[in-house]
Amino acid sequence: MKKYKNYLLLMSLFLIPSSVLASSGVESSSIFSAILMEAFMSIHMSTFVLLPLSKLISENNSKKTFWILFAIRAGVLLFFDFFYPEYIAMIDFILVFVGAFTIYPIFTAINKEKADKNKLILNSIISKNTLNQTETEVGICSKCSEKLEPPYKYCGNCGAKVEEKQITEIQEKEEIIVSTDFDPIYTKSEDKLLEEFINKEIQKANFENNSKLIPKEILKRKTILSIIFAVLLFISVSLIFFHFPVYTYIIALIVLFIFLRMSLKYDLMSYLKKESKSRPDEKITNIVMITKESLVYDNLKLLRIFLSLVAIIVPLIIFKDPKILYEKQDNGYAVRFYIFGWNNYKTVTIPEMYKNEKIISLRGNAFSNMPFLESVTLPDTITEIRGQAFKNDFKLVSVNIPKNLEYLGGGSFYNCKSIKKIELPDTLTCMGGETFYKASALTNVKLSSNLKEIRGDSFEYCTSLKKITIPDKVERIGGHAFYGDTNLEEVVLTENSNLKEIGSSAFRQCDNLDSITIPSNTYVNERAFKESPTTVKHFGQIDYGTVIDRSKYEYSSFMLLYQKQKVNKYHTYAKVKDVYLELESIDVLEDGNRFNLKYIDGDEEISFTLSKMMPYKEINNDLAVEVASEYNFSRTSSVSLDIYYN
């Protein structure tokens, strides 16, 4: 098993966080593409960020540090994948490049500085040694016994020629001394070197660095730090009841951890190092001896435990029961924020009155990020619910919508995965975007009859929704309004509908929406039914949908054709690939226009015409097209087609 340890670790680089991208909501992200993307990010993150960072943190144990950092990254990615899957993959991708352009250059610069410093030390040692050799490497003349000086060719006293043997003996005395010939202590950094000197002086002074005796000054500072830590702990525990986003608590934990580490690391050694650096002219021996005289017993352990317990218990007492924060409005009060209590965090009841005035509004985020909230009771005096009021309340099942509600803010029920039924009163005139985004259990929706617009992303990924009735006064269905509603089977509009526009990807990936009937003058964005098998029909128009036998074809799609477009963009395993349809021209006639089209498949091109007399064309055994409705024959710039193919 040990033989394959490195290979298993390498595989983890590709596979551990891959589920993040696979579930991130990124379009067309299969597990294969997720692995490829994560391989790219993990390799670059490991090479340019984690590995340099591990060597900066622990030069001697960088390998272990690297795997700790990698495990932390994988854990963080997987943790956030449960809450913000659509963002975490992109954030990770950005961090790779940010880290690569910051940490790696810093690491390179530090290594270069260390290398230059070691090279300088080595060169100075060699130069000094060579100088000493030059001063000492002298020979004796064999004739007059006078000292010989370089270049050793002739004796400076008697003029006798120096023999080659003498020169060889002198040269053999040359010796190069390298840094390893010295005490290894001098290869350490300045900070570590100072620690070594201080430790030696502490040993001479006969007291231990790890003893429970510390200087009075340190005791005072550690007492202050302990109090500050208790205050921070109190704030962190209190924040739990304010149901802020998850990252708030992660930041709080990180701050507490860093502060705790800093306070614990503030010990005798850090004090002596600081004193030594502040008094460079004084001997370390004197500093150590003076410090020894001021040592006292460290009795802070019990105090820290007591303060920590107080910091935890006091918030539990304060926030035993829920609290409602109100905000004064012109004609009443608004619920500004709801603080839940530890004895009641599943149900909420808002009163009708506060200080003898009506409760008329819920402010933004009033109940957001309460994952255990199940039921909310609101008074009918409320006329507006602001944005993200119940966002991320995963277990919220029941909430009564006030009968006099006029405004429902964007993202009000964002990510409420358990709510099943919503009835919006007819007093409601405005509903923001993303109102029921990812309300995946929602099955029954009654919209206000006075609603004029269903804004973008309003019911996106409501995967349990099967039927929706669009009120007659609705003039626009915004982009992505019903995107990804895979079980949506029926969209009901009446002939009195005022619908004028269906936006981009409004009904995209609605896998079970076979057809929809809309007013004849409704503008349909070309991407409105992208990746959906929907046939778009119009009220009062002849329907040609029964002309072609649909049972002969496996796939169908809707196409608003005004230029050259690809027939099959999404079904990988279909027979029809790289096939295009092109609208060449339109013949404007009194009894209905004719559309001149071209079929293009590689080098093969087939021109054909669609008209009232011949509204469809079976191009081959695997592809057929037909005009979606009679209304199209009055168009002069485009044509709506139903496409059937295998």
C-alpha cells in the first residue's frame, strides 16, 4: 500500500473537491469537466500557492504543512458547497490566480534573498581565508634562509632562483574553508540566533523558559489579552442568535483562534527577545538577570477559564427568549430584525401592534439564515415584505402571507427548500426577482391577479412545480423566471392575457413542458425555451402541430429563425449533428408570406419553402420542420419553427 501512497495523494488533488464544481450550477458541468477543471485549479493552487506557503510557514516540516493546508482547502470547498455552490468554484478559481501572483513571487524573493545572503557569507569566508593564506603562506630560501614572498621566482635577498619543489610545498598549504566548518547556529536566521543566545543565558541563570514564572509586565499584558478574548468570545456567541450568514461565524472563529494563539505565544521568550532588540547595546546576560528578578507566578489559567465560561453563559441568559427589534415608520412600525432564543428557534409569531401602532412591514433579512425555522405567523396589518426576508430558511414549511400585502421583495423566499404552498393575495402589485429561487419543494402557487410582471429568476429551480397559472394582467415574464423547473408540465394563460414578452431562458430546461399557448402579439426571446421540448402556440391561430408524426422523432425543440442557426446544440448523442437551418428570404404576399429556407449539412445543401399551403418539410428520415402557427405567415423578419429530429 505504501508503494501507491504518492499516487493516491496525487489522485486526491483531482477528486476531493471536484464535487464543488460538479454541483455548482455551472452550465454543462459534468463530473468529467469538473475533474478537469479541478485538476487545473488544484495543480496550480498546490504548485504556486500551497507549496510555497507551506515552506514559508515551516521550512523544516513543509511536506506535512502542505498536506494540512490542502486538507483545509478541500474541507472549506466542500463545506461551502452546501451553502453557496454556484459561487465557491469561481471564488476558488480567482484565489488560484490571486495567490499565484502574490504568494509565489514573495516566496521566490525570500528564497533569492536567502541564497544571496548565503553566497555572500561563503564568499566573504573564502576571501578572508585566501587573504590569511596570502599573509601566512611564505617559504624559506634554501641559500640565505630569508623569507620568500610571492611570486616565488627569485629570492628577494640573495637573488637565487626558487626551486619548483618549494613552490609546490607552499601551494599545497592552500585550504578553502566553507560555511559547514563553522557552528551550525550561525546559519540560522537573526531571530532564531537571538533565541539560541537567550536560551544559553537562561540556562546559566538557572531558571527554565517553560516554567510558570513570568515577568510582571507579561502578566499584566496577558491579563488584558484574556479580558479582550473573553469580550470577543461573548460577541461571537451572541452573534449566533442574530442568524448572520455562515461566513460571519467562520470569520469570528478565525479571529478567536488567531487572537488565542497570539495571547498564548506571548511568553517569556517573546518578552526577552523584545527587550534585547529594544536595547541592542546592553548584554543579553544583564537583560536575563534583570528579568529574573521580576518573575512572578502565572495564575491566569483559572481566570481565563472563568472569563470564557462567563462569556458563553451570559449570552445564553440574555438570549434565552426571542427578541424583536422594531423600526419606526410614518404610519406604524416595521420589524427590523428578529433575534431568536435558544428555547424557541423553530416558530415565530409577529404581533399586530407595537406601542399602540400597527406592524406594517418586514425589513430585509428580518428572518434570513435561520436553518431551523419551520413556521412563521404574520399579522394581516403587514403591507410589505422586503428583500431576502426569509432567505436560506431551509426548513421553513409554513408562512401565512398577509391578506393586505402589496409588495414582496426580491429573494424573499430564496433557497427555502421545504415550503410547499404559497398564496399571494390580489392586493399584491409588485414581486421582486428571485422571490422563490430554489424553493425546490414548492408545488402549489397562486399568484396575485393584479401582478403585472414575473421578474427574472422568480421561480428558478422550483423543481417540484408542475403547474402555474399566469394572471391576465402580467405583461412580462422575465429572464430565467422558470429556468430549470424540470417537472413543470403546464403553463396556463387565457385569451384575455396581456402578456407582451417572454424573456431569455424564461422556460429553459423545462423538460416536461411540451407546449404553451400564448397571445399572438407576444414577443418570445429566441432563448426563452432553450433546452426545452416546448411547442409554442398562439390563441386563435391554426395549429399545424398534428401534421408531422412526432412519434417518429426522439427530440423536439422550438426555434425562432431569423438567420443561420444550428439545429441541435444540446443533445450530444443525437444523430443530427452540425446541421444548420438558414432563413434566406421572405416573400411578402397578401394571402400569407412564404419563407425560403436552406438546410446545410456539411457540403450538402437543400433549399425549400414553407407556406400556408405547405407549412412543413420532412427533410430526411431524421429531421423535420414545421411552422409553429398561422400567425407566423404575417411576419417579415423571422419565423417560429418546431423542429423534430433523432
